[in-house]
Amino acid sequence: MKILGIGNAIVDVICKVNDSFINQNNLTKSTMKLFFDENEFKNLLNNLKIEKTVSGGSVANSIVGLSQLGDKVGFIGKVSDDSFGLKYEEGLKKENVEYFYSKKKEELPTGTCLILVTPDSERTMCTFLGTAGKINENDVSSEAIKNSEIIFLEGYLWDEGEPKKAFDKAINNANKVAMSLSDLFCVDRHKPHFLNLVKNKLDITFANEQEITSLIEAKNFSEVIDFSKQLNKLIVITRGEKGAVAINGKEIFETEVKKNLKIVDLTGAGDLFAAGFLHGYINELTTKECLKKGTDMSSRVIQQIGARL
């Protein structure tokens, strides 16, 4: 297998709502709120008409993108044996992704992200991680990892305790490790751990400019470049309107963003960029071509609703 993704298995539940629903439930439009109370989350869901369900999660989105590009890929993520868990598994199989997880009835339900779409096309997200956040080392197949050229991890998954053990097992059995820093909030919560991973454990790191700047507490982007050059690893950074840059040892490669796009929804831009880049990487394209493929994929996904092409 080319690439095995390990991440939070989250079912995206897309619902159309009015602005009044956002206000009545004390949500902040265009942001993501984490729910820790299952009943509170269920009450919200019970008042909604579901338009569509999609097998989501950051790394899962990247893995589906790679499958759509024709690469042989798999995914590990924890779900429960419930209706959303079944939908999750079916959704991945439909996209020709091999799912290396045998679901069973868990204490917590399958992780869910409510994506509330208001008439202005803005998306407000409510996430209940459920059993996805309880992944442990027994959920991670050493054999599947060893049989993959690269494993791809997400920062969202890293947490003290059982998820960290699952993470360590994956890294220790891998041929090559790529990881996305995922989110500025993740970076700030786990800074020393993420810095150690980037310096000592990862072969490829994906980050946006804010995440990597915060991680190393850089004053400007040239400090980020200097830090990356010293590592002698592949660091891939998206910079919004400034395009993307890859630093591989002393070499620096850049690509510009595509112009005149009709941007509809930025969800999944980073996930699909990583898919395009990794597709180029495993098919032995040049680093510049990998950046272009990543840019092409992210450009396509932001011109439609949702994180899947």
C-alpha cells in the first residue's frame, strides 16, 4: 500500500439552518465548537433535518483525495458499531479506501461533526469527538503500517494518554512518517511535543504559515525558512494568497496560488493540498511538481461545498 492514514474518524452531518438557529443555540458563525456533553450534542442534532452525511476527518479527507487520484490507500480511525459508524465505513469503502478497523460497540458513539450551512453559505461546525478521540495502540495495526510506504497522521489525533501510545506505535513501525500540524489550537496546546515530532520523528511535515510560526515562535517567515533548512527534512508550508513553499534541506521550492477562482468554501483546502503533494511524492514527481499538484487539488475543492471532490 502506498499511504495509510491514521486520524479521527468523524462523520460530517450537513444541515441547512437559518441564522436564528445559530443565535438561539449560542453558536458563533463560521467557527468550530467542541462539545463534551453527549446529551447537549444530541439535543442539537434532534432539532435538525440532515441533508447529507460524509465520512470526514482531516486525514480521511486527504486519503480519499489520494484514492481519487488513483493511489492505493488505507485508513485507521475508531468508530462505534452504530448507525453513523456503519455510514462511516461504507463511505470510505465507496471511495476505494481500505478500512483497517473492526468496529465494535463502544461506550461513546461514533464521532460526529454537525456542519450548519446558513443561507449566506457560511459553515458553522459543532463537533462531538465521541469514540474517535479514544483511539489506543490496540486499534492500530502494526502489519498495515509496515506494509505502507508512508503513514500520514494528523495533529488533531495527538493527545496525552491512549492516543499518544497509538501515535508512538504508528511512528515506531512506519517506513516513513508524514504529519499535518492540523490547527493553530493543536499546536499551541501541544507545542513541546509537536516540536519534538517535527525535529526528530517526522519525515514530512505539513503546516500553514501560522501553525509553523507559532510552533517555533518565529518573528518572521525567514526564521521559519532558517529553522526548516537546518532540519534536513521535508517541510511543506501553505501561505494562503502567497502560495506554498517546500523546504528540503538547503533547497527551497515555491509555487503561486491559482488566480481568479470562485471561492465557495475553504473547508478541506489543507487536506486536499496534502493529498496532491503526497500523490506527487509517492509517484516520484519533483518537489516543485508536488507543490503544483497540491495547489491544483486545493484550488478545486475550495470552488465547491464540502471537503471532498
